[in-house]
Amino acid sequence: MTPLLERYRDVLPLSASTPIVTLGEGSTPLIRAERLSAKLGVDLWLKWEGANPTGSFKDRGMAVAVSKALEDGARGVVCASTGNTAASAAAYAARAGLDAVIVHATGAVALGKLGQVRAVGARLMEVDGTFEDAFAASLELAEQEGYTVVNSTNPHRLEGQKTAAFEIVEELGGPPDVLVLPYGGGGNTTAYARGFDEAGGGLPRIVPVEAKQRGDTVASAIRIREPVHRATVEDAVARSGGRVVPVGEDELADAWRTLAHEEGVFCEPASAAGLAGLAHGVAGLGERVVCVVTGHGLKDPAAVELLGT
């Protein structure tokens, strides 16, 4: 398989001397949800990003960010994370031979993701407080140690993540009518909008779906009180004619179970947010909808006991 960075080299910030750090990311399945399409009255497709190497969409952007960090001579990488960024940064840093430090808020990361970080030899740094406190600590550490920050504030991350939009357009022959996806920090929404803009054919209606209880939702991957990309998310939503949809904890749990029971897709709770948003009338009868399912269920296996089956 051609590496993602090679396949889309002409639309990525890569030079002739950029080393390609890859674990085989991208080319993830776009699965038609036959049973849910019939039930919801739409043409529903699932962009299954849990099929990426570390089990989440983060790998697309991390491949670019770590490749560029290596090219720039960074000593290592650092990030703040609710989990998926941590696992991805740790794996790609190991692949590149770079140090990695992961900063996280106490009790805020699912054990499966912490296990991934430890397995590949990254250093974990725990802080009291919220994701925002962890991010502030990561910036300070980056300055002290000369490390590259690989959160979604790193522009190379979003460049890599936009490739998912290209894949959708290539497979469907154009953009869908509606794109629904989880909304935590907003980087992925920003990246998809950029990708659809560059792919041509216009924007789908973009519907980011957030937890009403942002600060303490069961969906730990989107447990971010203050989205760093709020302004660009609002712009993408306004330009596309979409809207931000807040959903409750019961809605998230129901959508999570539905994806598993109806389509056999086992995802982490946050990844079901897009499906939960569909119940809010964001798509018309017969419209083509792509629901981005961002991370594998094995990222947070405790959810099976917590949310039931």
C-alpha cells in the first residue's frame, strides 16, 4: 500500500527531504450502514477511522507532524491528551526514534490508551486539573526541552487529517450531503472542512456533535471544556449550512450501542457522537450522510461495563 503521505504528497506540506514516518495509516473503510440507512431513512456511510494503526483518526495527522518534526531536527515531541493523541504521538515518535512526553489530566484518560503509551516507551506526565491545564504544561515543557508540540495546534496535524475528506470524495465520487462527527477540540472538524474545500465539489453540511456535559462526559475523547478550534468550527458550520448539535449522555450511550448492535462497529463512546446527532433532524429523507467514527472500542473497553450492552 502506498503510504498516506506519498499518496497525497502534492497537497501536504512535505519537501523533497521530508522523511516519511508511517505505520500504514489512512485508506480506512467507508462502510455503508445498510440497517441504519433503512431505519433512519438516509443513505448512511460510516468512515471507520478505528482501522488506523493506533486505533484512531489521529494517526493521519501524526504521520505528518512527526515526519516534519524529524525533518526539523526536533529532540522529541510532546502533547497534552485525552488519550487518542497520546497513543498516536507515542507510536509515531517511537517509529521515528524520537522521545515522546505525554501530559494528561489525572483520571481523564481511558486505561487502554495509557497502555498504548506505556507499551511504546513514551513518558507520561500527570497534572491535576483539566485538559487545558495539561495543554499549558505541555507548552511549557516544549519550550524547556526543545520538543515539538504535536497537538492539533500544530498545523501539520490538520494537514494530515484533511486526507480523510479526500478519501470520502474519491470513494463516493463527490462530497456527501451531510457530514456528522464528534466535536471535542474541533481540530478534526476544521481538517475535514479544509479537505472538502481543497477536493472541490463544495462542502457537505457539517454537523459537529458535542457532549452537553463537556467537562465530565462519559465520552472521554471529547471531554474538553474549551475547544481550541472553536472559531474555525463555527466558520465551517456557517459556510456549510450545518449546525453544532449538543447531545446528552443517554443519547451517546444509545448511539454507541446501536452502532455495535446494528452494524457490528465497536467504537469508543465519543466516536458514536455523530450518530447521536442524526436524531436531531440534521439530514433529510434520502440524503447521503457520512458519519465519522473516530476511534476503536478497544481504546476504552471499560465502557462495555459502564454503558451496558
